[in-house]
Amino acid sequence: MSAVRAEGPTTTWLPVCTTDQLSRERGVAALVGGRAVALFRTYDDEWFALDNHCPFAHASVLARGIVGTRGDVPFVASPMLKQPFGLRDGVCLDDPSVRVPTYPVRVVAGVVEVGVGSP
Amino acid sequence: MSPTASGRRPRIVVVGHGMVGHRFVAAAVERGLTATHDVVVYGEERRVAYDRVALTSFFEVGADALSLLPSGVYDDPRVALHTETSVVGIDREARRVRLADGTTASYDELVLATGAAPFVPPVPGKDLDGCFVYRTIEDLEAIRDAAARPRADGSKARGIVIGGGLLGLEAANALVQLGVEAHVVEMAPRLMPVQLDGAAGATLVRHIEKLGVHVHCGVVSTEVLDDGTGRVAGLGLRDADALEAEIVVFSAGIRPRDALAREAGLAVAERGGILVDEQLRSTTDPHVWAIGECAAPAGRMYGLVAPGYTMAEIVADTLLGGTAGAFTGADMSTKLKLLGVDVASFGDAFATGPDALELVFADAVAGLYKKLVVGPAGPDADGNPREDAWVLLGGILVGDASSYGVLRPLVSSGMLLPENPEELILPESRGALQLGLPDEAVVCSCNNVTKGDLLAAVDVDGEHRCEDLGAVKACTSAGTTCGSCVTTVKGVIEDYFGEIGKAVDTSLCEHFPLTRQELFDVVAVHGYRSFTEIVEAHGTGRGCDICKPAVASVLASQTGGHVLEGEVGALQDTNDAYLANIQRNGTYSVVPRIAGGEITPEGLIVIGEVARDFGLYTKITGGQRIDLFGARMEELPLIWSRLVDAGFESGHAYGKSLRTVKSCVGSTWCRYGVQDSVQLAIDLELRYRGLRSPHKLKGGVSGCARECAEARSKDFGVIATEKGWNLYVGGNGGATPRHAQLLVGDVDTETLVRYLDRYLMYYVRTADRLQRTAPWIESLEGGLDRVREIVVEDSLGLGTELEAAMARHVEGYFDEWKATLEDPEKLSRFVSFVNAPGQPDPNITFTTERGQIKPVNLDEPVVLGTSIPVGAPR
Ligand code: SRM
Ligand SMILES: Cc1cc2nc3c(=O)[nH]c(=O)nc-3n(C[C@H](O)[C@H](O)[C@H](O)COP(=O)(O)OP(=O)(O)OC[C@H]3O[C@@H](n4cnc5c(N)ncnc54)[C@H](O)[C@@H]3O)c2cc1C
Ligand code: SF4
Ligand code: FES
């Protein structure tokens, strides 16, 4: 796991939804600490959170993209113009100079929590 | 805020109706401030607010096109706008403003948006006839009139701009446009001294001189010369010969218009501008606010419009009782095209930070100067120092600023630069292959990708080795915006592969080594019902945005069922996933079906009412129906339940499926018509509605050979004859228009429908992904004759099977939207936020234009609570 997703000393975990509110290979938008965050669940039940704002489209839409894999990297294609963003680190797979912020995610007793506040 | 003690509604007086004053009023209306407050605006100029940023385009487009409020009034009756009315005094004690005509007006809150005025240095002769500034439309009109006055000997007037900054160069640009010989005189040793370093400035000078502007840097003006009659004769310079000219434009900077505030005893900043706090409230008087160029938050004024807009939003929010907004500075990065030359400057452009290093690429011949300012990256997440890791601090680009969009966001992102950061500014190496088009030819104009760029991407010896169209699109962005260039892009790549003898890969994508047709066949043969089954048996990985929608389309054609049912829902492309078309700001458009373009007055009224009640933008489409734009995702079910109740159904504007069957009025009304074209168009549209296909499908029916329905520009076109119908196939509009060709003539309606069933179903089964009927027919061996063999002559004996497949489609049809409304499971996806379903996404904002809403895109995500929520309450 890359540094951007790691839990830090000051991480606050905010409960967002229950696991059954999100089906596999789909995203939902959530409001986390005032920010629109895109929450994804992969086919293997890994959970990821990215900022919902697509830096190419300048719109809050990433949660609505198609989720898939490139090689073994899980990614979401921005629904607007299809730029692919790796779910693990938020880096655009076609243009590594662009990255969307990521947030750590954990599941506690069926509740999905997103971490804010640290790196 | 509650009504005043007297019971009167509290009143906000706005002084100045420029860009920022207008934005404040718009925000006050959008956010609902006018529900409790009256707003009175006094503007000194003759015109209502206009786009000053685009001022120079006035000569081309005229004043009307620049207006920010073309109707001249705000729709909201609570806003009163007075133009040509100057405020001349403020009585803070009595909370009244005094107008030029001596009358006064009271306020509860006073918002000053008086902007800035050009600074005219105190040189002798500055008031002579022929001296101008460059700020208002009237200034430009005056300059235009002066430019039109020939000199005594009949030759063109000459002009000098004093000041070689951003605005000075704009003014020089204007003079060039007016056909005036233009000189720029700049005191500093280079142009745009605030944004550019010496080398960048020198590169810019070379570009600008090529365009016919004479540049004089490091030169001080001493006086404007008089021709003896009170008119400008030229400009005297220190240590240099005087320049002759009839026009002098001062562009030596701007000064905030803070005189009103000074006289009223409000604190102003040392270098001018009304001193305000982070909420833009005067530090002297809590009922006075200042926004835009006249304001100086923390003592600093901002000469760009974006910070002004932010200030306007914050004041509107604060007056509504919000506590979240705070103005803490603004990004002063600049990118512009000056006289056709790209110039950008961003971040720490002068490498002032400690340990900042400069990487420079310069090519004097090509007129390029690109500089990156980089600094060492801080420690990593675990606190360990990092060697040889760099972050971007700023940069300057002259001559080619195409990388600005990539570089600018890197600054302040803290992201590590790639190992060789200089590659970010080096021009890409280009293959020298000659394939019809020259390498410089721009193949994709949306993304400015040349043929050379494409070849570089596929070049076998080079770094990038894109193997197919998908990879090339991904790596060059060619074809990713409007899509109209995809065929050309594909052609260029395939030509190249052909040239070097490489087999062209026809795989759908990295997950499937199959074409769409092969995929269609394996699904049919094995009877698969889910993506997982298919990818596990015939592919790898978990799919992508190419194969998932293709599989979804294949499954829909073969099995029917709802496109949002279970796992299939996760395969749908952007628009299908929400049964609506996504728009640039993340909202959606709604298109109810209006079969054949025929609609009753009641139907029109319902659409009008729905649009009005949800505040949607409405437009008549090119497909004879009505599109309603700007619906938030969570509003779609509400909108559709109104439409469905009134008898409307999905128009499938979002699907790769039948769109419309366009009709002309036909024999019912038209004196030439020989058949009822409207009836046939409606019947065909209702027959094929909802049919999922490789690409969208369109039809048309005309009532006679005059062809008013443009049926031959459709995938299937029907034209009435005395004896029946002529059927044409394979037409389209778009980037590569094709006229449909005659498949069969003079058939009766029943035969026509049978042939159409076969034709469409054969297309659905065998065409490639995103291939419309015209290229599909071309790709078949035998072309149109092949289609005729199969459809009319039934030489493969497929006819009955194709007809049966279509019959199943017709029987299985149901309205997707109605079904969605009846299913809580599907409806549960139509929420803005999973944990705050009723909260509108604050990232979605609108302005208005021509009396309707218009989306605004935001560069950065909005954070509720810690910065300004900019959503219009709806
Ligand atoms: C709304 C409309 C423009 C308008 O304001 O009139 C429109 C809007 C769009 N067109 Fe169109 N087209 C519209 C009529 C047309 C027409 C005219 C016609 O149908 O008679 C054409 C040329 C005819 C044709 O298709 O052959 C047309 C040729 C295209 C093309 C190019 C197709 C091609 O084969 O080259 C695209 C791109 C594509 O589909 O890949 C496109 C794509 C689009 C999309 C769907 C782009 C997108 O994916 O967001 C636009 C979104 C619609 C929306 O948000 O609701 N639109 N488009 C028209 C909707 C018609 C309708 O009622 O459904
Ligand atoms: C040629 C040109 C090019 C520019 N290019 C850019 C650019 O590329 N990017 C960018 O960000 N910015 C650019 N700007 C700057 C931008 O136009 C300003 O930042 C913006 O207009 C500021 O808005 P404002 O409302 O504060 O001031 P203004 O738009 O100047 O509005 C102030 C209004 O208040 C009126 N007023 C003043 N005093 C009174 C009074 N006492 N009573 C009544 N009314 C009064 C004035 O007449 C004026 O109409 C450009 C400016 C110019 C002139
Ligand atoms: S196509 Fe023919 S019938 Fe239809 S409107 Fe035109 S002239 Fe009249
Ligand atoms: S021209 Fe290439 S995407 Fe529009």
C-alpha cells in the first residue's frame, strides 16, 4: 500500500455507510468532513476512497465511473472523458503527473469508515 | 437577517456594477439572500456589467456579446439596478449614500465594488487630445475613432502604449487589430516584468516584434508631445529619440478606486485599496464591505477577476449568516495568449525559494522558452529524508504553454516529479514518416494532437509503444473529447502498422482478445448472463471502460432485461448508468421520447412545467425533441415521475440505441405529401425504441421526394413514393456525413418493416463496437450488395431468425425509467451522497445566460465548512 493511503497518527475515522450499501465494482459519493469523496468496492472486496473531483473534467463525478483493472491495478475511469485513476494511489494511469487525493478506508463490523486528517 | 425595526426589509446597496459587483448580485439571488433583503445597485458606467477580461474582443464581437446581463435587468424583482448613476458620498452614521444628482439612499449593508482605475503617470501632456487609457468599452470606442482618423498626409495613425505589462500588451494587440503601427514603451528592461524573467521576456519580444509591434524596453517616457493644437504628436523619451505618434495609451498599472471610502473615513491599505478582513468587511465599519479590485484583504489588492469572484461569494454567504467563508489569498498564476503567443507564469516563477533550482529549455529559432522551478522534496511519510526527489515550485512558458494544464496543478500538490523532470518541458521527438498528411497536421483539434504526435506514440523504436487505438488515445488524448477524429486517428495508426508489416490487433481491449462480433457469438453460443462468467471464460482481469459497456450492450441485445439490473448495472457507460446524459458540471440532461417529433399542446405544457419547477435549461434538439439540462442526479427520479405520470417515457438519448425517427409533416397536411410520414415515423420509433446496438441509431421518414425529414442522413431513411416506400440505409451526419443508399424501392409498409427488422438485427449482431451503419456496411465484404443479399434476398436464410429476434425485442420492451421508479433498489443509486442523500453536491453551481441556467465548472473541489459552499440553494 502506498503512503498516501496509510493511516497516520492523527487520522480520524468517520463512518460513512454499511458494506451492503455499495455493490461490487461500483462507486458511491459520500460527504466526508465536508468533502465529496468517491468510495469504491472492488470485485475482491477491497475498499478505496478518492476525492470525487475529476481534475480533468473539473467536476465532482469520479464515483460514477466504471471500475475495472489495468494489469493488476484496480482503477476507475472518469465518467466524463475516461481518464483512468488507480484506486490505490489516485494517480492517473495515463498521465502520472496528475493525481487525485486518496483517503484510507477500513471496515469495522459492517460499517465502512473513511479516515481524514493525516497525510 | 431579520427585517429591520421599522418592519422594512433590510437593504443592501452595491456601489459599482462591474464584473465583481454583478457576481455579488448573482450570488445574492442564487443563494436566496434576496428572499429577505432588497438589493439596490448603482453603476457609474452607461452599460450594465460586461466581461472586461475579454475587452479586447470588443472590436470583433461588439458590446452586446460582452454583456454579463444581456437583458439589462435581473429577473429577481428584489434587485434594482441603476446604471449611469455615481455614488459620490457615504454618510456612515446615517447609513446613507449620496448620489451625483444630490439624492440619497439608505442602506443596512453597503457593498463597495468600485474596481480600479488605470494609473496615469504625471507626465506633462498626459491630458492632450489623443491620450487614452484602456479599461472600459468607451475607452476602446474612443481609441477606435482616433485610429480611424488619417494623418495629414493620408497615412494611417501611429500609436504608443506606455507600459509593457499584461494590459499594455493587450492594448498593443488592440492597436494592431485596428491597423495602427504600434509601439510599446516599457520602463523595466523586459516585457511583463511581474510575470517573466529576462530570457522569457526576450523570447516574448521576438514573437511580438514578428507581429509588427515595436518594443522599447528600459526606456523612460518624459512627456507627451503637443502638435501645437492640443493634439498628441509623439512621446519624448529620456536618452533616446522621441517617437512620433497620434495615439498614446497609458497602461502603467492600476490603482484601486478607494476615494469614496477614504472620504468616508474608512481605513485603506498603504498601497491603496479598502482595508477589509477575511470576510471582506471593512476593518473600520462592520456594515461596509469591499470586494474586487477596490478591496485590500490583509492590505493587498488583487488585479484579477477570479479572486474578486471568490470575495463576492464570501460576502453573499456571510450576509446569509454563513460563517465558513474566508478569503486568505489567491493563486496569481497567469496563462494567456497574447497576440497569438502562448505565455504562462505560475508559482515561484523567479526561483526565490531556498534551494530552488531552475531547469530551462530554450529554442530561439522556434521561439520557445520553458522554465521549471523545482525544489527538493521534503521527507517521506515515515519522516525519512529523500534523495534526488523533486517537487515543482513554479515555472514560465513562452511560445508553447500546452503543458501549463499539467504543470500548474503540480505546484502545491506536493507530488514528486518524474525522475527526469526536464522531460516535462522537452518537445516530444517526432517520427518522420510521410503518410499523406504532413506531420504538423493537427489530427485532433480538441486536444491539439498532430499526426507527428500520434506517430511518436506508436513508434516502434521510440520510448512510447502504443499497440493499438486505445493506447494511443490514452497516451495522446487524441479522440477523447468530441470523438470526431477517431477514424482519422485509427487510420494514421493502421497505415503506420501496415507500413512496417505489423498485424493490427483487433482485440477489444487488454481484457478480451476478441472482437465485438466474436464476443456477441460466444455469448449467444454459451448463453452467458453476466460479465463475470464471460471474463472468466474468455478474458482476463476485471474489465475496463471499453469492454464493460460492450458486454452490457451485447447482453442487452440478447437477453433484454433492465440495464441497471444487478451486476449489469456496474457495466454501463456513464450515461446509461443513470439513464441520462452527463453534462460538463456533473449534472444530467433529460430527454423524453417524442416519437416522430409529434407532440400535443398538453405534452408541451407538462415539459414546460417540469423544466420550470426544477429550474432546468431547455432546448429544442436537432432530433425533433426537447432536452432539459441541469438536473442533479438526485433530482432525476423526481423529474421522471412527473414525466412518466404525464405519459412520457425514456427517449434513450443516453443509450447506444435508437434515438429518434425524424419525420416531415407528410400527406396529412402537406400539399405535396404522398404518404403519411408522421404515422410511419411514430410506428418505427415505437418499434425499435430501446434496442441496444453497437452505436446509436437514427431514422427518418419523408412524405415525398422533397425529403424534408432529411431521411437520407440517417442510419435508415424512408422516402414515400406514389406506390409505397423507398428504403435507404447507411446514412449519418456527424463528422463524416454519409448519404444513405437505396436498399429497395417501392415496397409496402409490411415489407418495409420486415426488411428493417432484418437489417437492424444483422447490424446489432455483426458490427464493431461504436461502428455506425455506414462504416459497418463498408466493412462487409460486398458492401451494400451483401446487405441486400441478406436482407432482401435472404441468401443466408437468416431472415426468419433475425425477424424473430426483433419480435422478441418488441415484445420485451418496457420503459426503463418507469421500471426504475418502481424499484427501490435501483432508485437507491440516485442520491448525491450515500451518507447525506438530500444534500446537494456543493461542487455543482450555475450562472445564468440568456435567461436560463448555465453550468460553472470548478477547478478545485469545494469543501463544505472550511471554505465557501458555492451551491445555489435549489
Ligand atoms: C442534444 C443534441 C444537440 C442539440 O442540441 O440539438 C445532441 C447532443 C449530443 N450529441 Fe448529437 N445531439 C443531437 C443531435 C445530433 C444530430 C442531428 C440528428 O440526430 O438529426 C447529429 C448528426 C446526425 C447523426 O448522428 O448522424 C448528431 C451527431 C452526433 C455525433 C456524431 C455521430 C457520428 O456518427 O459521427 C455524436 C458523437 C457520438 O455519438 O459518438 C453525438 C453525441 C452527442 C452527445 C450524446 C455527446 C455526449 O455523449 O454527451 C450530446 C449529448 C446530448 C445530451 O446531453 O442530451 N452527436 N447529434 C441533439 C439531440 C437529438 C435528440 O433529440 O436525441
Ligand atoms: C484589458 C483588460 C484585460 C484584462 N484581462 C484579465 C485577465 O486575463 N484575467 C483576469 O483575471 N483579469 C483581467 N483583467 C482584470 C479584470 O477585468 C478585473 O479584475 C475585474 O474587472 C475587476 O472587477 P471589479 O468589479 O472589481 O471592477 P470593474 O470591473 O472595474 O467594476 C467596477 C465598476 O464600478 C464602477 N464604479 C466605480 N466607482 C463608482 C461609483 N462611485 N459609483 C458607481 N459606480 C462606480 C466602475 O465604473 C465600474 O463599472 C483585465 C482587465 C482589463 C482592463
Ligand atoms: S417531404 Fe414532402 S410531404 Fe414531407 S413536408 Fe416535404 S414536401 Fe411535404
Ligand atoms: S477532434 Fe479529437 S476529440 Fe475532438
